Amino acid sequence: MHRREFIAYGSAAALASTLVKTAVDQEAAAQPGTTHNLELHFEEVYEEMIDGEVLFAYAFRDPVTRLIRPPLYVTQGSTMRIKLVNKTTRPCRFAMTGFPDDKWPVIQPGKQYTIGFTAPLAGSYIYHENALGAIGRVAGFYGAFISQPFDGRTAAGTRTPYSAPTAAQSALFDALGTPPHFPGEQWQPDNYERTKCWVFSDVFPDMNRQLERKQTVTLNELLYTYKARYFTMNSLSGFDAAHDDSCCPAGYLGEPVLLRTMNVGICTHGPHIHGNHVYGLAESGPDGKVIKCENVLEFDTWMLKPMWRKDVLLPFVKPDEIPAEVWPPREEKFPLYYPMHCHIEMSQTAGGGNYPQGMVTHWEMLGTRRGA
């Protein structure tokens, strides 16, 4: 079986076109009082790493689309009903940042349970499994849960990703599409190309093998012996992540993209982006509380500790290293490619040293305007 065929069976990223339609449809249909009826299965899967090693892993699966670890897009205040089916050989419990760890019951192998809750304040969250603490999550039970505002407009009528945006957030989103610094257009929440989820994780093969053999793995053992060998974003690494639609923002000058970044692993990461600085919009720690930035800062590297999330805006403006006198570029032709990688260098490797086959991707500026 070829790598792409293998990933197509096991990876959510390989079915990006299906996911895109699902996300847009969910957003368009969402209204106050809406009920989202979803179903997720706890499953045991096998995944091929970037160097060809095949590992046992855990994953949530959408039984309709067959996506594993699917991002869930909902609207703040809507009613959530999620049917959970445990198809593994271990007890499992659904959990989500922003809710108590034991809010929902443990589901025994072969059993199912339907949970209900109200979608939280607009922002980025992580759903995961926690019957064994962090073990199930690190072995693959995780996904992005995106709560969107019903309105989210500034006083000037500009749409944002947050309910009641702060003054600083409003000033930034109102300024988008205003030359000379922000040419182009405002952020478009209904355009799937203008939002990307980057879910960072790390893989410890020894632990996965223990779980495959049905051995007991304790949290203390995990913390003292953990040696990550693979680093992923959206379940992909290296070349695969750098050529995948779920990872790679692409657009024209002045087409800003919202990046929802989150760390579901145990290692701390420091995403670093070239070509443009990003603007910090909101962040969350393990308690799940979404903190909207009162002072929007511009930076090119940000920290993600385990279970932290940070939303940033990639503005798609002229890269600073290109002088205004030679813009648009004449020697370097479009598209312009700029990498995104982690500044904690271990995460750039795979299998103990293969570089750059870890947590890396890129973004593309396709040109100065569409149709040019």
C-alpha cells in the first residue's frame, strides 16, 4: 500500500475536501437554539509515520465521513448532543477543555452513551479522552472544537471570530482591507480558506506499543520515560504536512487567514512563522477559559504549552524583507513560499534525527490580486 493510500484510510487531512464542506455547512446552518446531533467513535487504528514506521494509535472517528480526529464547528450557545461509541478494548471517557474532567461518565468497551451540553463561549477548544489521564490523548484521542459567535461583529459591523470583541480586536479587524498597511479585504469567516486549525502533537512509539499489547501504562511512568520520536500537526509530519490543504494557508495579498493553534501533546512547542508577523487574538490554558486579547501584539513566535491554545491572524501583507521599491517582486516570481516551523528544534525531526520531517509546513502568497 502506498503512503498516500494508507493516509487516506487513516487521516482526517486526506479527506480535507469533505471536511471543508462539513465545516461550512455547519456554520451556515447554526442559529441560536440550534441542536447539533453528532456521533463520534473511540477507535483503535494504525498510522504510518513519515519515515514509514506503522504504529498502533487511538482516534475519534466520524462514522459518516470516516474522518479521524475531525474538527467540530459549532455556534456558541447551541445545544450539543454527541453519541459516543466505544469500539476499543479499554474504558474511555470524553472530555473537553473548559469543562470538569469528570463531567461525563466512563464508557466501557462495546458500550455507548449520549452526552449533552451547551456550546461554550466563542473560541478554540480541545476535545479528548481522559480515562487514563493524558495517555489516551497522547496516543491519538484528540480533536479541535471550534465555537463560533452567532454575530461577532464590531461596532462598525466588521465580523470577527469572537462574541463581544475587545477594543483592540475590533480595531484590528476594522483596519483589515484598509491600505496602505492592510490592502485587500477583511477577514471572511464564511470562506474556509481563511481559517486553519493547526493541532500539534507528539508521538512516543514505546507507549503506543505497550497500549497495543494491552499493557498498563500509568501517567507517572509516562511523564518520567516520555521520549517523543515523531511530531505532528493535523496528524501529519514533514513533507506530508507541508503539502496538505488542512495545514497550508494560501492566498493573495490582503487576504488574511485566522490560525487556530493548539497543543494536544506533552511537549511544549514554539511555532515560528516566516514572511509575515502574526497578530495575537486570544489564548487559553488547560482550564479552557478563552482570554480575548485586550492588547493585540505583533510577533513571529508564540509559546504553546501542553493543552494551550492561541488564535493568531496571518495578515498576508507584503513581507518586510522585500523593499517597497521592488514590490511586486520581479526576480522572485509568485507564488512566494514561507515556512512555519517550531523553534524548539527537536520537533523538526522524525525517527531520532530525520530533518525536516517533523512539525513543519508553509504558507503561500499566490500573487498581488486574484485574476491578475
